[in-house]
Amino acid sequence: MQSIVDNLDWFNTQYGVVLVFLLTGAGLYFGIYTLLVQIRYVPDMFKAVAEKPSELPGGQKGISAFKAFTISAASRVGTGNVAGVAIAIATGGPGAVFWMWLLALIGGATSFVESTLAQAYKVRDKESYRGGPAYYISHVLGWKGMAVLFAVLITVTYGFVFNAVQSNSIAESITHSLGGDPDATKIVVGVILAIVTALVIFGGVQRVAMVTQFVVPVMAVAYIFIGLFVVALNISEVPRMFQEIISHAFGIQEFAGATLGVVIMKGVQRGLFSNEAGMGSVPNAAATASVSHPVKQGLIQTLGVYFDTLVVCTVTAFIIMLADPDLSSEQGGMALTQSSLAASVGTWGIYFLTVVIIFLAFSSVIGNYYYGETNIEFLTDNRSWITIYRILVSLCVLGGALGTVPLVWTMADTFASLMATVNIIALVPLGGVAVALLKNYTEQRAKGLNPIFHRDDLPGIKGWESMNCWDGSDPLTQRKERSEV
């Protein structure tokens, strides 16, 4: 087992350099190409979240912009924000936090492009819409082999590997809280999680959206509140904390022998796992929404990157650093965050965080599940594969609860890197489509209109014939519904 971990660690370290250049390069490229859309349109991001869905054929309500946001947030906001940040700080030092922040700002542009494209080329299904990188890679670029590769990668990554990470963190958190026989506790936790997961995912995307719409906001707000409480309790230590983050970020101060490259790598890896900008996962959630313009979901999912990293991940970093633990002796993980919180607020903080992570990680499980489902539907129309997939997801949740922390996190880094690579290669030649859609959106906003898109607005654009959901059949995209903002 250790040899597997060592080999994967070696690959992640070597390929991590390539990944840093891919992510930052793509983010900078799209940021310049869109004239910093991730910064200029922050007010529009909040407006777009509130848009109501239309009624789909058959009388069923579509997935709202907010529900699509919570599906993606369910996957984003989980153990990556709590255990993952702790691992980054413990292994890369406080400076890793700075590089997570920077990746979020740069990656916001990439997230905008990939989610806008997912909306532009989405397809109808019986419950709402679906789409994502596999769809625009195949239908627009015509790279069917790469589309299949991506669909397989995301199904394995999210349905199996990442869900094992989530259940592992839940089990670790409960074990740390309750004590006793850790093996027995993990078995009980794993069985319960597997059963509850099956009950939700066999209900389809509407049930997934219903659960995430409630769980994610409540638990995220509770976690943010406790983080602000910790900051208030340790307000005199805040300047020292920021000084440590900046000094370690640029190698001004050494940390347990970690080089500047290691610090940056840990920040980028944990940032990627947490906010998922450029990985190609979030577009699968973005495509489900019924909105009047593709750009609206692009903006909403950019907001999701900020919420995940600049807010939730920052809360974790502050909780840990304000406790001032001896990081040189830590390996990170859930226990570090729990013990750091307890150092500031008392023992009850351990149990509070256990409850929060149970709900956040579970919401991530069902959000992750959906990404796999929509890509299996891309690969085959045979519904039997969906049933098999649901059973395997439940088993991986059980297995993850029993696994070791280093193995599941190392595998998560490996698969995340491969997914991001395939997606970014596809995004570059399609970036012009996102820019054209943004220009169309901006022109309508300048006239004081609520932007509505019809594919006839951009005749001849790449993949025009694949924009089948933008032919005006959705009530939200009908020009007679147009109103002033």
C-alpha cells in the first residue's frame, strides 16, 4: 500500500509543475481575453443567482440558477475546505494559503469560460438539462476520443475517488470526536453513509438539487460564523497571521525544510481540489440550470470559486493559524482543524466541526455523484449502467470510510490533475465562443435589458448547430419575456 502512495506522490510532484503552468496559464489567458470578467462583473454574479427557472415541457420546473449553484457548491464545499486546507498548511506551510487565494482569483476566469460553454452547448433530458466538457469536446470540437476519456476520468474521479475522500474525512472526524475503537467506528460510519447516499442518489438530479439547496447554505453559514467568532476571540493575533502567510508564501521564511516550490505546489493542489476551477467538474452542474443567457451561469460559477476559496477555505486557514499549532509535527487533515478550533473555543468546537463536516462532506458526495451520472449518460443510453454506477458509488463511500488518509488524498490529486489537463486543452480553442457570448450579454446590459440569448444572435459561431437549447423554445429565452433590469 505504501509503495502505491509513494509512486502516486512522485507522479503528483513531477506533474504538479506542469499543472501549475496549465492552471495559471489558462487563467491568465482567459482573464486577459475577457478583460478580467471575474472582477468586472461581480455585481452581476449576485443578480444572476436570483433568476427564477422556467417551466419545462411536461409542466416540470427547471433547475434554478441557485439550485445549479448549490449542486456545484455541494461538490466544492466539503473536506477540501476543511481537511484539505489543513493538509496544505501542515505540509506546505502558511504560505500555501496565499497561493490558494491567488489561484482562485486567476481561476475565476477559467471557471467563467468552462461554465458558459457548458450552458451554450447543453442538451435536454427528461428532468432538466445536462452538459459539460464531454459534450462540448465531442459536439463542437469533434474530439470524440478525448470526450470519452474525460467522461471516464470524471466518473472515476468524482463518483469513486473524491467520494472516498469525503467519506474518509467524515469517518476521521467522528472517530476523533468519539474516541473508542477507531476501526469499529469507521465501519459503522461507512455503512450508514453508504445507505443514506443510496437513498438520495437513486432519486435523480431533482432530489440531489433539493438536498443540496438546503444543506449547503445552512452548514456553510454555520462554519463561516464560527470562523468569524474565532477571529474575534484572537483579534490581536490577526496581524501576525497575515505576516506569516505572506512571508512563507515568497520563501522569506523557511517552513520545516519546505522549498518555495513545495509551498506553491501544495497551495495550487489544495486550491484545485477545493474550488475546482478548470477541472471541468463544475460545468456539469452549470449546464443543468434553466437561465436566459449562458453567461449568467458562467458568472454564477465564478462566484462559486470565490465563495469556496476566498471565504470557506480562508475560514479554515484562520482557525488553524490563530491557534498557532506546531505545524512541523503535523501531517494535517481533519484532526488538525478540529484541535485548532478547540484551542480557541473549547472542546465543544470538536463536536461542532464534526457535525458541520458530516453535512458538508455528505452534500459533496451527492454533488460528486451527479457529475458521474451526467457523463455516463453521455457515454451510453442504457440506464442499467446508471444503476450499476449508483451501487458502486455507495460501495466507494463505504470503502473510503475504511481507507487511510494519505492514500485517498494522493489518488484525489492524481485524478484531479488528469481531468484538469484534458479540460484545459479543450477550453483554449473554444475560448472565443465564451468571449462572443460575453459581448452579446454586455451589449444587452448596456441597453438596460435583462440579457436573453438566442443562437441566431451569433450566426456562424463555432458549434452554432449544437446550441439546440437556445432556439427560443425555453420560455426564459423568448424575446417577448424580455424586461428592463
